[in-house]
Amino acid sequence: MEVIKIKENSDIKRKFSELAPFLFLFFMMLFLHSLTKGLQNDDLWFNAILNDRTILEYWCWRYETWSSRLIVETILIYLSMSKYWIWCLLDSLMFVLLAYSISVLFIPKEKKVYENWIVISMILCYPFIQLSSAGWLATTLNYLWPLSLGMFAFIPLKKAFCHEKVSVISGVLSIICILYAGNTEQMGAILVCVYIIFCVCLLLKRELKLVVVINLVVSLLSILFVITCPGNEVRAMAEMHWFEGYENLGIISKLKYGFFSSTAHFIESSNLMFSLFSILLLVAVWVNYQDKIHRVIGALPLLLKSSILIGSRVLLAYHPEIGIYHPEQELSQITALSSSVSLFYIFINIVMIVLIIICLFFIFGKSKKAYLSILILAAGLVSRIIIGFSPTIFASGLRTFIYFYFALLIVNLLVVDNIFKKTTRSVQKIITYIFVYAGIFLSFACSVIEVIRLPIS
């Protein structure tokens, strides 16, 4: 009996250790949300929209003239009409759901304690202020919530792939999550692509399960609803004023703007998440290899990023006429960059991508994890590049980068997991402490200051 009791206490302690990071994240995010200043910008529009029409009239009007996001906007309308603290609570829980989903999908069971803290600390590194641009409710419900629910919808897919049982409740919840997440263009496209890829893999292995097929069908129907919505085309025409001359751009030019703005945000600016990624690549390569060639190549992404940051500012100081890209520049400044300068930036960004791919193969070898890491990064990058097909590519601000941010976060986690495999328990503790303290005292503190300083609009 005494042995059983000790084992039960040990299990309870382990479970609490695994859940403690999520509780910590919830209270940290709840505190951050309490500093926000209520409804702003688009939130106020949604709050008043039912003053002169019914919800059914709104659906018909919105579908025909502006957007296919009827599920998202319905919840947004009623939430904006509710007590503000309800959104604060739900949005904090969405951050926890996102962290939990990443943990289930990418962290081995035996490493939950340390790596859950790594996930939490990296989520705290996300620039929370980016979720305020269209109003706190409007931005989070259109970007954070689809990401969180979409990630949760991948859990049954992972279980099916790993020969684990998928419960009926889990299957039903994943369908509900897909209905919401798939109602947005970016997450809808990601859901369809990921489910198609893994459905093909499961089919080839003759292990395709009903829940996976159902989720794929729901994802396809959701994206079909988005594509066939007449309001999306009407909105695209109405928003042409955000990008003068956009209607004259060809597919190549739109891809160029999408690629250029997406990669430059991480590579040409002082981006914490990408800097962390570059450092982790260096550490992981150095832990895995002792020879100079591999170690030098592993250091190149960090050296290239540092050179770009320092060199571009020195060059601009002496030759301001050249111009330098910054993601928050006005459109006129960005389009004013000479073709040679923009091509130079694109070339540098392609070189960086190639170096990253090489480093990932160094770290993971030619394993499934290497290809998974590249696939995740590609999904994050493409999710932002496709915004180039919208005239609001620059007007939308930085909120459209959220999928790219969390793709980087996930690959960061996979690299950390590889580092942990090569290091002792004491080194793992040190790495975890560094992440947690950096996430809390640097990034989170910056988010608090930015939220406090944000003007009421």
C-alpha cells in the first residue's frame, strides 16, 4: 500500500509539473489583457452593427459585399457586446490552448516538464502588441483564435499517425475547431494542405482513419466556402486604394512583394524570434558536430543576420539615398526602393533560407524531423507570402505574420529538443532557466510597456 501511495504522489507531482507552465501562462496573459484599454477601432464597429439589423440580415449583406468570415464575425459581434473581461478570459485561454496543442503535437511525453516551460517562454516572446492593430477583439478573433483552434484540430491527425486511439469527443471538438479556423483564409489553407499531405501518407500506409477523412472534408468545404464567397472579391476591389497601382501588378510582382515583406520582417529587422532561431541553430550544430566546417556553416545564419543589421545601418548613414526596407515603412517608401536594392534584399533572403535548410539537415540528418521542420517553416512563410495577393498587404500591419511567428516557434522547439538529447540534465535546466527568464523579464516586460503606452483609439 505504501509503495502504491508513493507512486500515486509521484504521478500527481509529475502531472502538476507538466501543467504548471500552462497555469503560469494563463495568469501572465490574464494580467497582460487586464492592461488593455477596451474596445478600439473595428471592435466598436462590430459592437454597434446589430443596432439597425438582425444577425440574419448581417450574414446576407456581409457574405455578398465583404467577407466569408461569418462564423468568426458572429462570435466577434456578440463578444464585443458582452462584458470586456469575458474576452480577456477567453483570449488568455486561447494562448493556453495554443501552448497545450504545441506541447501535445511536438513534445515527447518524457520531456514535458522542461520543454513545456520552453514553449511558454517562447509564446511570451511573441510581440503581443501586434494583436491590437484592428482592435483587440477583431484582431485576436481573426488571427490568434484560428491559429489556436487550428493547432488543436491537428491533434487527432497526430494520434492517427502515431497509432493512438482518437476518442469521439476529440473528433467532435476537432470538427468544431476546423469550422472556426477554416473560416479564415490563412488557417483554412494551412488546414487543407496539412490534412491532404498526411491523408496521402496514411493512405499509402493503409492506416487512414474515419476521423481524419471527416476533418479533411470539413476543411475542404470550409476553404470552398471562402473561395466562392462573392464578398471577398468585392472587398478586394474596394480595398485597392490601400495600394495604388495594385491592379496593374502581375502574379510575379505580387509574389515578390509577398516574399520580400515576409522574409525582410525577420531577417532585415531586429526580430527577437528569428535571432533566437539563429542562435539555436548555431548551438545545435555545435553540439552535434566537432569539425570546423560544420560549425562555421552553423554560425553563418547568425553572422549573416548580424551583418545585415549592422551593415545596413552603417550603409544608410553614409548613403541615405539607397533606401532600406523596414516592415513598418509606408508603402510609398517600400515601392520607392530601386529594383537593384530590392533584388539584393531578395538574394540575401534566399541565401538565408538555403543556409537554414542546410543547418536543419545538419541537426536532424535526413530524418522525418528534418523534413517536418522545413515543411513547418515553409507553411509559415507561404501563409504570409499569399498576403501579397491582397491590396492590404502593407495596410494590414504586422498581424498577418502570426503564422510565420509560430512556425518559427515550433521549429525552435524541435531544435531545443535535439539539443536536449545531446546534453546532460543540468545543462537542460540551465537552458530552460535562460528561456524562461528571457521570456518573462525581457519579452513580457516589453509587451507590458507597449500595451500601457498604446493610445486609446
